[in-house]
Amino acid sequence: MNLRQIGEFGLIRRIQKKFPARSSSIFLGLGDDAAAILPSPQKILLLTTDSLVEEVHFDLSFSTFFQVGYKAMAVNISDIAAMGGTPRFYLISLGLTDQTPQEIDRLYRGIQKGGKEAGAALIGGNTAHSKKTFFVSLTLLGEAPKKEMVTRGGGRPGDALYVTGSVGDAAAGLEILQKGGRAFQPLIRRYQAPPLRWREGRLLAERRIASAMIDLSDGLSSDLSHIMEQSGVGAELDLNALPLSTSLKRYALQTGNDPLKYALNGGGDYELLFSVPRKKVKVLDRLIQSGAVAARRIGALVHKKRGFTGRDPGGRIRKIEPGGYDHFRRN
């Protein structure tokens, strides 16, 4: 059986059976010209969209359709998490080349797994034939109480900087796969299945802990520069405090690379980078000690005139140039 045999509407019916509407907020879900939802009172609706394009964002020679689907959901959830929101509903658009119904099923199982973990429901989408490139594009709707939403623009000089999880793993994992390697599986898994940090994002927003926040999609140095720009501040990183996994350190040692290269400039970690006012640091530290938030302090925001610097393990201060991923400036 192939897509020509079941047709577009047969594919839609196939999807509908796998994604029954379960939320009371879905007034009208799959099957009509548009979905209709009942937004919650006193909350802001958050909307984000992201696309994964074959040979740009993924390579099916070392990623499965399930992994591509899960990652497509994860990168969108990460955007909602960075705003302190709760994921609610999503739409899927596919550009299909010669995929089989079974491969699309696997793709949707990956999407469904990520959506289920975050409590988000599918409400619609679109499928189209693409002559050359296979892609999956998700639009995710989330919500946050009006007074709790976090942006990139709330940071102030003196705020401490924290990051969840570890940094640099995904970039190293991708490098390993591109070289045809299969060792250092923890790094590969971080590239193929990013963490879902929306619970941490929601807690940081609910407790009014984060003054500014962003997800690490393009790299720590690049994404921190966005907070700096939007908040009108500078930043100083403690490079010795960056959370580097044991696997990353071992891989960097084996390949003769500096692990800080991956940590500062490697994209795809989808961790949360956030600033915290001094009066909230003790509150956050208690949450870290209790295990509610897995984060580490890595520096501070400073006055804009001081620019972007890092203190290296030897105590020297050096200027940092943002060097993360850019779609239109790739080497």
C-alpha cells in the first residue's frame, strides 16, 4: 500500500483515527476547514511554529521517522517553555515526496509521543506533495497567565545567569553521526531526542523567578546575545561553570577539540537559559536542591558597555563573539 492508493483524504482519515480529540477546550478539531478552540480566560495565547527540512535539519540515513517526529514536537515545545507557557494544541503540515504510509505512521508516533508528554492535542494541519524535499512543520499553541509570561527582554544588570541540563552535547552528537560514528550514544541521543523543559519553564514563570528566558536552539553564545540585545545588557560567563557532560568531555579529549567550542557555539541543545534577579536566587537554589529544577549558575548579566565576555578557567577575561548556528550563514 502506498500514498497513491490511499489518497490524501485516506491519509487524513488514517491520522484522525490515531489522534482523537480529548481536550474539553477543543470546540471543533480535525475534519473541518479550521479548528475551533475555547481559550482560557485571563491567559495569553502563545503561538510558535518550526519546520524540519530533510538534509537541512535531519538526515534519514541516521535518524528514524519516529525521531524526526519527536524532535519536530520537541523544538516547538521548547519555544513555549522559554515563554513560561503550557503547550496546548498543535497543527502539522507535511511536504511528502515518496514516503510510505508506514513511514508516516512512524513520524506521527514520534510527534504523538512528544505531544502526549507535554499534554498537547492535535487539532489540524495540512499535507501536500513536495517534488524534491520532505519536510514536517508544526505550529504549537500554548498559554500562560498574563502576569507570568517571560520574554527575552526582562533581564537587568546584576541578574544571575542559569542554564538547565548540559550544553554542547547535541552538536557533538550530530558531528559523530555525520562522520558515520556510533560511539558516545548519550551525545547522539541528545541530538535525536532533545529534552522537554516546559515543566521547568512553567515553574520558573509561576514563581516569578526568571526575569528573561530563551531556549538554546542555535547555541549558548548566540542565544545569550539575543537576551543581551532585547534586555539592553551585557553578560559575563564563568566558562569554568558551564555544565559539560562526562560524555562531551571524553569525546572532546579523544578528538583533540575544546569542549567549550561545543558548549558555546553548538546548537540543538534545547535547554533553557534564563536570568534571575538577586532577590530570587535563594528561591531558585532551593528548587535546584529539591530536584524540581535541574540548572546551574553560569554567570551574570552586566551593564551593556561591558559587552560579552567570559572568565576562563585560568581567571582571564576574554571577549566572546556569538558563534552559533545561522541558517543563512552556514560554513
